[in-house]
Amino acid sequence: MKKLLLTGFKPFLDYTVNPTMKIVEELDGTMIGNYQIVGEIMQVDFNSSGAALLDFIKEEDPDVIISLGLAAGRYKITPERIAINIKDGAADNEGNKPIDEPIRKEGEPAYLSTLPIRKMVDSLLANGLPATVSNTAGAYLCNNLMYEGLHYAKTNKPDMLTGFIHIPASHELAIQHGRIPSWSHEDLLKGVRVCIEALDET
């Protein structure tokens, strides 16, 4: 049995619901394929989320890290290809608003995901779920967390598969927020499960 650390985020900005939080809470403690899922919910805070992820990694010693994030406006599930060493964007939940700041001064300019992202996309499509590889995770908290996980893996545990998957809004969020594309919770949950199951196919 292997261990998979699955993370989601709390609601942020004007999104009163974060579907990643519900998915992680639902999958925490379950088995998917050969993986025991350990779920953790991250704060939307530039100053603490990276350190919290590293604490979870050291505590759980996972074989794989998959972090989930909401990409409201996207209409497909999008495994991310790359994380850049920049934090920038709107203010986080604590009011922090970095501009063009490095995540790690000693870190590489960017790290590529080590998840089987093409296999994940192919599996999602084969299961009737729209998906594509994304070439930008932005520069907000999602990119920040992806970068921190990959930097740790590169410098401490190179065999640990690490990466990030953005998901669309849920119907619940779209009803509250307005004109954004959305998926049912059941399809979002199925999509995450399909991505995890793809790990056993590599």
C-alpha cells in the first residue's frame, strides 16, 4: 500500500464555496487503487500554506502529492504542467498581496510536474470527462503550493511524484457566483478519482 497526500483549499476571494475542500474531505481516509488517501485542507495564505504543506509531507511521508485548486472559469479538468518561482496576484485571505516575489530565493525558476499528467488527461477523456493539460498554474496560491511541493521533492525526495490539478467550479458555486461554467460535484469527484487511478497505470 502506498500513501497519497491530497490537498484542497478553503474558500477564497469572492468564492464562498471551494469544491476542492469538499472533495478532499470526502476522499480522506479512503483507498483508491493502491493508494491510501490522506486529505488536508490548506489556508489561502501566501505566508503559511507552503510551510504547512512541508509539515504535512514530513508527518505523512507520502509517495505522491496531488494538490487540487479551483479554476473558476475553466470548463475542463486541467492537470498543471509547470510551477514558476513567482508569487503574485490578488490579496489572499489574510490580506497578503505579493508582487513579483520569488517563492524560494534559492529555488529553480520553475519545476515541471512529476505526475503522469498526459495519462491523467487520457483517462479523464476515456471516462467522458473533458480535460486538457494546462501550461500555466498562474502565480497565486495554487502555483505557490505546487512549487513548494516540487521544490521539496527535488531537494529531499526525488522519487515522490508531485503536482497540481485545477478543477472547474461546482454547480453550487456557480449558482452563488453567477455566470461561470460548472460541473456537478459527482463529476468533479469522479474526475479526481480517475486521476488518482491513473497512477496505477504508469
